[in-house]
Amino acid sequence: QQPVQSPQAVILREGEDAVINCSSSKALYSVHWYRQKHGEAPVFLMILLKGGEQKGHEKISASFNEKKQQSSLYLTASQLSYSGTYFCGTPDLSGYSTLTFGKGTMLLVSP
Amino acid sequence: DGGITQSPKYLFRKEGQNVTLSCEQNLNHDAMYWYRQDPGQGLRLIYYSQIVNDFQKGDIAEGYSVSREKKESFPLTVTSAQKNPTAFYLCASSTSWAGGSGYTFGSGTRLTVV
């Protein structure tokens, strides 16, 4: 099942904060986050593993709550370079590494 | 530098024609994947391969075929049976457990039916 991301789109001014959520109807062992700029390949940001840990990449951090089957991505003091579409990906449970991606959240940071 | 190379960047296909998209990686990754991206749909898995000479269908494999004769290469053929092939195609690779370091994506091939 495809994870559900919210919101679908966010428009920010430079320096503002944003939160992107990813939730799943199935049990999660980990969550991946990627960012894709228009016309380019998605770029890996971070993986959140079971245990509720938080991770950071630049001023972007994330949390993972396996009990609630959800993860949140926090973008603090957004920069113009943060613009793009953010995808969460959840692995299947068959032992393989295939990811099912959400539909994405488009983030636009304006000056 | 290690990475994934997809070619061509743009591809035009006529009705009834088969086309092959190339994907080569020099990351020594065991696993390779093909995803299709349509506007507003996210990325959908077409095929994946965990090891040479073995591959599995993903969620939308109909009308596509792949081969994995070498660890470095995972070409995708879009056959004439794929009725709506216009999309952005992304190839990715990872270690056998993607939880280690995530996927590395190629720069994509944009396929258009003319």
C-alpha cells in the first residue's frame, strides 16, 4: 500500500518552517525520505529506522513513530534550495529492499 | 565518481515500436530497480533485481521487460504492449538492504510516444 503524504503542496517564504507528514496503513520498520528537483532524479536525504530516532540533513530533520506508523519531515528556516518535491518511501516486508513511495509533497520556497 | 548512468535522456517512440532504456551503475550495488513517474502519481515500481540473472515484477510490470546479465547493467524494454508509455523513467540501485544507505537514482529518461 502506498504511504499517504500531507500536505500535497506547501508554499513558504525564505526562513519559514514546514512539516511534511507520511503515514502508512501497514507496519513500518523504516522510512526513507528523498527530494526531487524539477526534471531531475530524486536525491536521498535520510532513513529513519525503528526506534523513534530523529535524523538531520542540513536544517532538515525527521522523526519516525512506528507505533503510529508515521514519519514527519521538518524543514527549519527554509532556503530557496529546499524547493522541490519530497517523497517518503516505505520498504516492503518480504525481506527485499523495494520501496513504495508516496505521491510526494511539492515545496516552493520564495524569496 | 560512482553513480548511475541512464541513457538516452529523451526518447521518442512510434506506435507499435519497442524501445530499450539503458541503466548502468558502477557503485557495486547488488540491487537495481526501475520506476515510472507520472505527474501526481509518485514513483511506481516496474521491475527489480536483487542479483544477476534474476529479476521480479513490480506493481506495474505489464508491457515491460528487463534483463540482468551483468551486475552493472539493468536495461528496460518498453514493448508495444504498453499502451500508455509516455512517462519519466527512473533507474535506481542500492545495496542488498536499502536500509543501509538508501537508493541512488539515475538522472532519468523521458519517453514520449509520437
